[in-house]
Amino acid sequence: MFGRVQLIIIGGIMLFGALTGIYYSWRSGIEREALLEYNQNQLEQNIKDQEELKKKMEDIDSKRKQIEEENTAVKKAFNDKVNDISIVLNSKEVISNDKSSSQVLKDTVKKLQELPK
């Protein structure tokens, strides 16, 4: 029933199919390895970027705290000066020696006294 030619053709087709399957399996393995390597590189880069961002955020936070401390010190110094001036202006000696002054100066002193502490 089957002749030698038919057997060779069937064997050739099976060999071609097997070789094609092996080739595509090999090719998909290489593609999978390349994709895994690419994903690994992306994850490593993402981790590096996150570490840099964290470091920058810590630097910004420390600078913010430093600026807040300086701002607090400046506010305290300013409030101390305003209080000293207010104490002097409200002392009995100054009140007893009080003479007429311009309304602008009086308004300025009142506004300085009203500043938030």
C-alpha cells in the first residue's frame, strides 16, 4: 500500500514539522529571555529612580525644616523688637513726656502692635 516514495514524503513532512517546531520553540525561548532581561533592566532602573527621588525628597524636607527654623527665629526676633518698642512707648516716662506727634506715626505704631505674634 505504501511505497517507498510515499514513506519518504511522509518522513520528510514529519521531519520538516519537527524542525519547524524546534525552531519556533527555540525562537520563542530567545524572545522570552530577551523580554525577561528587558523587564529586569526596567525594574532596576525604576528602583534607581525611586532611590534618587527619595534622596531628593529627603534633601527638600531637610531644607524646608531649616527654612522653617530660620523663619521662626526671624519672627521671634521681630516680635521681640516690637515688644521692646511697645514697652518703651507704653512706659510712664514716655507717656508723661508725650507730645503731639503726627497721626501717621501713631497709626504706624498701632499697626506694629497689632501684628500677629
